[in-house]
Amino acid sequence: MIIANKNQILTFIFIFLNLYVVAAQEEVDQEEKTEISNKELYKELDFLELRGTHAVDAAVGTTMILGDYPDSELDVYFRLGYRYFVISNLNINLSFNKYNIALSDTVNEGFMSFDFNLEYLVSPYNEFSPFIFGGYGYNASNSFEESHTKVQCGLGLEYLVMDGLGVKLYGDYNFVLSNELEGLVMPDKDESFLRVGLGVNLYFGGKKRKKEILENIETVINSNLIK
């Protein structure tokens, strides 16, 4: 009988120790999750301080067609755009682009494009960040006598000279789904062109997101103090 009681006591002690270890491990895991969550929230705050949820941009540069003519030349290009950050790394953007296509002394035509892109920032929490983008566009001559669809992709570098103001250098490759961009029709040969631009990003917005993040951080801190 005494041996049976001892076994029961040892069993209860074993169960109690196991429950204690499990509870302690759960608490450690929860603290680690909280710490990771806080780091992410503070990183998001850093992003909002440096940049913001919205941005307008402007750029000037040059364009060169990679089409049917071998004597293409560089000509002027400018851009106006707007972007919205879905998350820190990713934004969607719309832009209006005005550019000229020049071919030696024979052709100098004006075109415009309306581009929709997804853009990914490699280092959104730093002043300096590379970025890549790609999307779909609508291309047209100045008079809208010619219009074509296109796809585009590109990459660039951005440097924040101050909070909310970035300078960027970028280039994009545009593949027009037509062979009539510069007025010369060559069967089964679509046109493409390059654009290189130097511009600025002006960031704004994010107050609502900042408030939500600060409230979440405050809630976590208060809950930890109660413990």
C-alpha cells in the first residue's frame, strides 16, 4: 500500500513537472512571437517615417527605339506618376509617359504611354534601395492615330536625400505588341524601345497606418506589464 502511494505521488510529480515545462515553453514561444511582431511593427514605422503610403513622381530622360531601322537616335522623354504602397516592399503605380522616337534625320515622332506597374523595393527601410518593376501599358501617337498595347519591365536605384524625398535613376525595356511604332511596317517583327530616366519621388500619407501600429505596440507593452 505504501509502495502504491509512492508511485501515485511520483506520477503526480511527473505530470506536474511536464505541465510546468509545457507552460514555460509556451510562454517563451509567446515572448519570442511578441518580440518578432514588435520588430516588424518598428520596421514598418521606420518605412513610414522614411517614405509613406503614397508617392507622386516626375522624371526626365531619353528614349531609343530598337526597331526596324539601324539609325535610331536618342530623344527626349518625361514621366509623371503616382504609386500606392500595399505593403512596405510592394507598390502599384500608374504613370503618364511622353517621349519621342528619332531615326537619323528622317523621322522624329511623338508618342505617349499610360503604364500600370507592380514595383518591388529591395530595401524599403533604408535610405538607399534598388527596385524592380514590370507591368502592362497602352501606347499611342500624339494624335491617337496609332495606338498599341505593350508590356514593360525595368530596374533602378533610389536614394532618399531627406525623409519623404527620393532621387532615382532607372531604365525600362518596352515591348510594343505591334510592328508599326515608327511608321515602317515589317511583317512578324514587333517593336521595342528603351527609356532611361532621372527623377524624384515625393512621399506622403501613412498617418492612419502609423496610428494603428502605435496602438498595437502600446497594447503589447501594456499586456506585458500586466504579466
